[in-house]
Amino acid sequence: MLFKEEKKSSMEEEIFEQAKVLENLLSLHITDDNQIIFDVPLDIKKVVLVASGSSYHCARYTADLFGNIADIEARAIYSSEFLLKSVVPHGSEILYVFITQSGETSDTNKALCKAKEYGMRTLCVTNKKDSTIWQASDYKIDCCAGEEKSIAATKSLTTQMLCCTLLVLKYASQKGIDITEYINQLRSLPQFINKAYMQQEKIKDVAKNLAEFKNLVVTADGISYAIAKEASLKIKETSYINVYSSILGEFMHGHVAVLNNKIAQIHINVEDLSYTAIKNLNKIKEDYNPLLCVIGNSNEKVSADFNINIECESVIVKSFSLVVVVQLLALEIAKKLKRNVDKPHGLHKVVK
């Protein structure tokens, strides 16, 4: 008896487009001699990144990269929060970066107008040429992700992340920092994204267990926290589960009490688990014994119920790989709960 193959959602199709889309983006923005083709102002000593939703998580990730790689002070701020501030960072050596998939995100566009009132230089990272933000910005970077139909951002996010990573490397290079190794690592990105795809069956097994919970907490430290925030959002908007994210160290200061309820924990870790993280995870397990899934590097000293990992020495490439893992995890949890991942109830996507 023949069974009709289940039609894939737009979200799933777009997740699996990412290896190719990122490969194309690398070829567009990097020359054969490892030069990054971006028209950006060079006399920059501080960066402010403004965005909402998944784009904010890209901003948060990028702010860490600016400090870690280019030795440039950077901060990420929500567009709506930026609009409420009576005074915002301003000065001749500051660049404002606005990140939006559609280029039509209302509060992000209003934030750009506010920055302009201070005479600030502006750069947009968007997937839509000739959008409102594209036309209003002094400098522009095209994500080249192609049309994204699903409400949940997948390929638009990872292309934003790649554009912002290249922006960081552009500034690092201008400061005389050798970026050759970083570029070589990025060229392997499609290969490691494909390795993330190969984890789908294992991810389905984890999703089946997590789908039984009405509450989840996603913890992380350092640069991994941006991925934790993205995991939280992806699961919320596709499955309607109550999920929130927390820096692991901060979670131990009172927030950990929520584990007295029936709640599972996901911990995301791009780098090796620190001594403090191991201690905190073991204390949580001892005191509350939640179902614990570690995504990324685990440790034999941590009693995780599940571990999904992509072996990779590059923190940057591994970050992209784990973003794809959490996208697949959100997808599989939603499928288990029979949610419509492309059209979550009450959510609408701006695709102008």
C-alpha cells in the first residue's frame, strides 16, 4: 500500500534552503582574495544595533562579535525600547545598524528616523531592496535570502547573521586584524549546516519529549544567549508553549524556583561548558531534576537527558549550526502538537 508523502511546510523548506542560500551569500560578498565587499564608513569606534524579534537576536549576537573580534564597543537594543529613551547614544564616531527582514518593521523604521534626528550615520541590513528602511539608510546591506513565506524567520535570520558577521570582519580588517582564518571558517559554513540537517531524526526524538511540557526554560551564557533567545521565540511562535530564556548565572538568582513546577530545561552552549555552568547545571539537576537537553557542547560531568551537538572548532560556524538545530527543534515540537507553523494564530508577517 502506498502512502501519500506529507507536504512540507514553508518553514521546513526554508530551513533546508539555508546551506545553499548562505553559500551564495558568501560568494556575493567575499572576493577570491578574501576582501569583503561592503560600502561602509570606516571611521567608526562604536556601534549601536537596533532591531526587533529574531532580528534583535541577530543584533545581540553581532554586538558580542564586535567586541570579541574587532575590539569595537557595540550594544544591541530593541527598536521599541530605543523609541522610549529620552537620550540615545550619539556622536560622530558611532554607526547605527538597523536590522529588519522586510525593511518595513514599523518600530525599527521609527527608530532610524530618531537616530537621523541626532545626525547619526545609519546602515540597514535587510532582505528587501527598495523597502522603506533601504531608502532611508545611508548605507545598505542586502541579505539575499529570497522570499520567506513562513512567519517564523529562518533563512532571513541566518543571512542577517552572516551579513553582520562579515560587517564585523570588515571593521576588524580595517583595524589591521588578520581575518583570513575567519573567512576560511565561514567558507565551511554550508558543510556544517548540512551536518545540522543530519541531526533531524535525533531532534524529532527530543521534540517528542519536550512537546509534553507546557513550560520550558532555555538557558545559556555569553554569545550563546542570543541563540537561547531565538530558541525561545521560535518555540513560542510555532507551538504556543510558554518558553522563556535566561542567562544561566542569572537564572540561579531566584528565577530557578520556577522549576518547582513541571518544566523542562534546554541549555545552549556554543563553547565548552565552564566550571560555573557545570556546577549550576548539576545543582539544578540535584535540586529540581528537570528534563535537561543540552544543545551544543556538553560535558561528562553533566547529567543531561539529551544532547544534540555539531562538532566544530569555530565558534562562529557552530553558532550558525546550532541556530539551525533550534529551528528544527521548534519545527518538530510544533508538528508533534499539530500546529500550523506557517500561519501561527494571531501572528502576521510583513513581506512588502
